[in-house]
Amino acid sequence: MAAVICKGRTRFRSLVGCDFACIYMPLATTEELEFLLQNNDNLQFTIDIYPGKISIHILATNYLKQNFIWFPNSFKNTNPPSYKKSQSVETRHILLLIVFIITTQAVVRTIEHPETDAAVQKMLR
């Protein structure tokens, strides 16, 4: 968890120029957070000079409740997929969607290819 937070903070600072307003950690209770902060050196170094707040409460947004499919079925086959124009955009690309949720509930998306934008919009509906 510390490595993910460290990489996320570094990449967010390089893209936006500031730090996260809040870090949401998937923990059940505050006792778990206190235990991790006391016993995990990597997490202590990662959050040492963090100016924002840390929350364990999950936001009530649909973006965090999505079940993401990391690899389409065509990538799970033993034979490599043949990329034809008749195939849909979802099977030709692994869609990369970086979602940053800020305390104002604004969502920032970074999508590299314009043809995947329509597929992402279709998935989010």
C-alpha cells in the first residue's frame, strides 16, 4: 500500500503540480490505520510529510464501486489475438483510466487515444 501511495503522489505531482487533498485507504477501522502507522516503516516514510488528510471512509461514487476487467478475454487465450478492424475497441486495447477523486468530488480523467474515449464513456454509463 505504501508503494502505491508513493507512486500515486509522485505521478499526481508531476501531472498536476500539487499533492492529493485526501488519501483514501481501504481499511475497515481506524485501529487498523493506527496499527499500520505504528508498525510499518514504509508507510510512515510515505505519509511523513503529507499535508492532506487520510480517510478510510469510502466515497459514495460509482467510480469506486466499478468492477474493473483488467484483461479482456482475448488476452487470456493461449493464441495471441488477431487485431482486425471488425473487433471492438475494448478487445483491441487495454483501456487505461486514471481517476483522481479530489475532495470537491471532481473527477479528472487522463486518456491518451481519442478512439478509446468513446469506449470509456460507454463503460461509465
